[in-house]
Amino acid sequence: MSPAVPPRSATSSPAGHDAADEADEAVTSRSGVAGGGNADASQQEGLRAIRHRGLSVGLATGLYGISFGALATASGLDLAQAMVLSMVMFTGGGQFAFAGVVGAGGSEVGAVVATLLLGLRNTVYGVVMSRVMPRRPALRALAAQLTIDESTATALSGRTPREQRAGFWAAGVAVWVFWALFSLLGALAGQAIADPAAWGLDAAAAAAFLALLWPRLVSRDAVAVAVAAAFVALLVTPMLPAGLPVLAAGGAGVAAGLLLGRRATGSRSATEGAA
């Protein structure tokens, strides 16, 4: 979360006007008196910019929906099932995992467990975003559906709680709409293709995962975790039924991450002790 974000109170007014809004308005009011309204213009410009950013993120992310729609139908799902996954499950990586496991002949249990593991990160996003989200139950339920990588990242680029909320809704709604539309196009295209493997659609899930993973490999620890997970996946794939290698690789990645985190903590403690 941006250090510029003021702490949010747990209370809100009956109209849903919460402490974060009041903090924004107080800052705007004080700045407006001192700056002759320049602060209000700056805030409006900030809101427009982050909404445009959210729309751009939504369009760029939604294009991946074509791959998912095509993969889903190539994996044996029908058009309605593919669209339910995109509109209700609405978690790109989890959807690719589900379709990939089902398409490889894995069990439904394995597909669901793999999807749940990949979706756990959204719970963490929800905790982070909770303090700037509206208190009304209906809006919070809708926000929970839209809490994904893109909406959270766009929100956290905002300078104030109001900008963060605007970025969250703009990106979340844009991704949902474009993801559903392009999933529909991909599913229709997948149904029209007689042999999906001939077009390479059977490799779409692996390619999509690599595309999602690559930007996150920005440190040696991240690369080490990815290599450990990939090694375990390659090792157990010939021996285990479809779906289980994904779970084994996920477990190896978690274990590697915990070991590296413990090592980093020990190194910091030793450094502080020496100082």
C-alpha cells in the first residue's frame, strides 16, 4: 500500500461516507484554500488518469480471454461452461489450471484443488484492499468478485484512498467485461476448429502460465522458487495422474519460498547482531 494513504477508520457514516473520504476531503479543503482550487483540479486529474489506466489494463488483460475460451472448448468444455468459468470463477490463472487439468484427463478434484491454490492470493489482496473499500455489504460483495491481480495493482498505484477506489473499480469492471467478451470469442473460435492440437491450443495453458510468471521473476529468490517447482513438475509428471503434478509443483514452490524466507530472516538477524 502506498505510504501516502492515510489510515482508515473502522467506522463509516450511514451514507457510506467513510473516514478515508473525510481524510481526502480534509486534505483537498486545506490545499484548496491555500492553492486557490489547484488541489481539487489535481485530484480530478488524478482520478481521470487512474480510471484510464484501469481501462487500459482491462483491455490488455481481457485479450488473454481468447486463449482461455479456445483452450476451454478444446479441453471438452462447452460454451456455457467456459463462460461460467470466465464470469463467475473469474480468476485467469485458476481458469487455465482448471481447463488444463480437465483437458489432460485429470480428476475434477485435482482441477478444483489446483484452482483453489492459485486463487489463495486473492484472499491476501482482499485483506489489503479492505480498508479502502466501501462498507456497504452489496458493494463489498461485488468488490470481492473483482479482487484480482490487475484491480489490486491498479488501486495500489493511486495516491489517495479515493484514487485507489477509482482504480480498483475501473480495472476490475474493465477486466471482467473484456475477459468475458474475449472468452466468448475464443470459445466460439475453439468450437469452429476441428483439431485444436493442430493449432497449438493444447499448449495454450502452459504458454499462458509462462506469460503470467515471467514478469514476476525479478529476483534470485523468485527464480529459485520457479526452478524448484518446475523441476518437481518435470520429475513427477511421468509418474502421477494428470492434475497431481500441478499440486506437487505448487507444494515444492511453497516449501522453497519458506526455506528462502527463513534463510533471509536468519541473515538479517546475524547482520543486526554483528552491528
